[in-house]
Amino acid sequence: MNNAYKQCLGEVLAERRRAAKINKRQLSMMVGISRLTIRKIENGDTNPSIDVLLRMTQGMGVPFADIVAECESRLRALPEDSLDEPYVLTP
């Protein structure tokens, strides 16, 4: 996963978590993922597995596909030269 996508994914997950009024501690306890891991994911500092992402989105009551679609939309809106690595968007 490239850096732009990791950053976007983390931002969207954090926004959705806050919108659901769930703090990192609560999410951690609900889905069995450490707060440190959640922080790293939300900051774009780690490459999370699909399993971890699914557990997080299910814990927040947000479809995983919605998170991916939001990232795709945001990345499409960026000028291509602003991305640190080439990123191929799905059609």
C-alpha cells in the first residue's frame, strides 16, 4: 500500500471513528486491536491487514467498502504531482 493511500485510509478511519463517538480505547476493547495499532493506522504509519481493517470498520458500524470508496474519491481529487508515489486508481 503506498503512502498516500495509507495516509488517506487512516484519516478516513479516524474521521469515521470520531463521527461514531468512539474513542481509541473503546474501539481497541471492542475489536481486540491495541490502541497503539489504531493510532499507527490512523496516522498512516503502518500497513494494516485486511483483517484488522475489517475488524475496525465492523466495530464502528461502517461498511469497509465505504472507507475504500472515500479514499478513492479523495485521491482522485488530488493533483497527480502531489502524490509521493505513483498510484493507480481503480476504474
